[in-house]
Amino acid sequence: MVKLFQIGTDNSRFAHTVIMRYADDIEKIPAGAISTADAENLEAMFSAQKSAQQDIILNINMQAKEAGWQTSYNVIGEFIGSEKPDEIILISAHLDSWDEGTGALDDGAGVGIVTAAAKLVKEAVGQPKRTIRVVLYAAEEIGLVGAYQYVRTNQDTLENIIFAAESDFGAGQIYQLDTRFAEAVRNDPADLYSALKMMGVELGNNTTNGGPDVSMLPNYGVPVIALKQDGTYYFDYHHTPNDTLDKIKPEDIQQNQTVWAMITAYMAMSDFDPRPAAKTK
Ligand SMILES: [Zn+2]
């Protein structure tokens, strides 16, 4: 079986690109995705064909080719903490995108949001007490390759991460903060939660996995958060040639940067520790 997992919410005739996998025991035949409009057209042709008993002839021009394995790199920058340099606030996004569009939403927006958040915190408070680490993962789209490599490389220090989070859903306004914090301390940052509420961000559940590139970290006892965004238009554009900068509203990406900066600043300047008790020193 050939598996393709992608569909969009748009009416355009662009197919949504995504990773494709073959089952081990089958012959590898070419496979591709088509747009919803074209799929519906094809379906109408098939039902018309049944009554007319005519063949449907498709002319398919596919130019994809395998480029082989290449090397790419996670890009990591940090502001070292003044009081607790070993304690890490990890905020992240991914650098790669599918080749059709420019990747402005997926995930250029995320890269802009988390790097801007770190910069805003540095400008507002100077050197943070804890280390703020910005991780821009490589090769997310083809299977979280950079994220798994980060875990392998940093296995001995994962327990030092106070929380990890990824921005990977375009630039739609944030409306909810989900967490995976130690239950006993989850409600301690009441000041932060009420400040976020004034930005339109409600406190949600305590069961999130944090988003693709940090989703493996809870297994290692690392707390994660996810900032839920308005995705009304996200799947109209992502993984298509329409993923371009004009789809990002400046006021929306500014709200994202502000919310990320507020959380990052709070966590980098306070003693709040949401790690499971067993993992803390
Ligand atoms: Zn993405």
C-alpha cells in the first residue's frame, strides 16, 4: 500500500504536498496527490463513465525525482542564563519547508516568532536568569529528523529543560495555552495566566504533546506547552505554492511574538519549575 496523508481546505487546484511512504512488501510505483477540485472532477467522470461505458484517459506528467540523502543542520542560538545557566527554556520552530511554496507559513512564521520572542525578552530584561535556547530544527517535514537528532545528541541534559515548545502552525492569532506540567504546580503561574488572558489566550488542557518537533520530549520527562492558533485559513495554503508571505497578517504575527515573549520571559526570570518531581534535583 502507498500512503499519502494530505488534504487541504481550499478550492484551488493545487495539491497539498506531503511525505509519502511505501509498505515494505510492495513494488514502488509512482504516486502523487491531486487537488480536491480535480478529485471531485475525476469522481464525476467515473460515475458518468459507468453509464456511458467509455474509458477515461488520464495524461499524467510527473517530474519528481529522488535527490538522495543530503546533510542539513539544526540551527541553535541561546542567551545563557546568569543565575541558572543549566536550566533551559527551549523555544523552537523548523527551518525546512516543502519545495512548492516559499514556506512563509510553514514554518517561516514559526522561525520569525520564536527568534523575535527571544530578542524581545533580551531587550526587555537583559540577560535572563535561566538560559533561553532557540532551536530551529532541520528536516521536520520528512519525519522530524532534526528533532530526533537533537534528542540523541542532548540525551544527558534533557532533564535540564524547564519546558519546550514549538511554533509550527503559521501566524494565526493564539487563543489557548495548553501545557504538560507537573499537576501539583500547574496553577502556580497565576500572574502569567491572567496576563495571557488579557492577550486573548485562555488556559487549556494539561495533556498536550507540544507540537511535532518537541512531541518526543514528554517521554523523557520534559514539560511542554502548545500555543493553539486560529487555523481557519492555514490548510488553505500550507504545503502549496500559495504558502507565501502575503498570507501573514502583521497584527497576527505580532500577537504571536508578544505571547511567546511573555511566556519565555516569565519562565526565564522565575523559579517556577513544572518538571515532574522525580526528575528535579
Ligand atoms: Zn511545519
